[in-house]
Amino acid sequence: MIWLTAIACLVIGIVIGLIFSNHLNSSASRVKELENQIRDIKDNHLVYRDNVSDHFSMTADLVQHMTESYREVYQHLASGAQDLCSNEVASKLLPAGSDAVFEGNDDSNSADGLNPPKDYAAKQDPSQKGALSEEFGINKSISHNEEAPNTPKH
């Protein structure tokens, strides 16, 4: 009977060993499969980044070309206006000799009387403290030794 129990335990141990061995082999193959997937995803991501970079580079070149073409059309219109219209009309329509459309000239807004809103408060005097200064709005006529008129006395 002992021999029979020993043989049964041996067979059960071999079966458990085979199952455990298959489980380890399958997890190793799963790890290898996941590593391959990660590598493929990284390669696809690099290709995608290169494509995006190429796309925006091409877009920048096309916008630059479009701007140059627009400038040429504008200069053609300006010279045509000077040749075909009176000087007064030509100067009102298109100022030739300068790329006023392409320059950041703020005088055009002030000539129309339209000014964009400012995101700061204008100072009356350059020595005046700005609205973000710690001393802004504090009346310094009261000295530190005198008490303020509405200060309670303790």
C-alpha cells in the first residue's frame, strides 16, 4: 500500500509539474508578445510624429509662399492704382511704395478714431504708481506716529 501511495504521489507531482511548466512557458511567450506590441506601437508613433512634422513644415512653406504671392498681388494693385487713377485716389486706395498691409502700423487705428481696448490702466504721470503697486491708492498724508481718525483706541 505504501508503494501505491508513493507512485500516486509521484504521478500527481509530475502532472502538477507539467501544468506549472506550461503555465510558465505561456507567460513567457505572452511577455514576448507584449514586448513586440510595444515595439510596434513605438515605431508607429515615431512614424506618426515624423508625418506630423513634415505636414506642418509643408504647411509653413505653403503659407510663406501664399504670403509672398499676396504681397506681389498687392504691389501690382498699388502700382496699377498709381498709374491708372489720380494721385489723390491712388493714395487713398493703396499706398504704394510701402507694404502698409504687411507692417504692424498702429496709426491706421488712431486715424479712424478706433483704438483697441488696453489691458492696463494708463498713468497720468510717469512717476505715478501703477494699479499693481503695493502703495497704489494709499494716502501717505498720515504719518506713522499719528493715529488715523477712525482708529479705535485700546
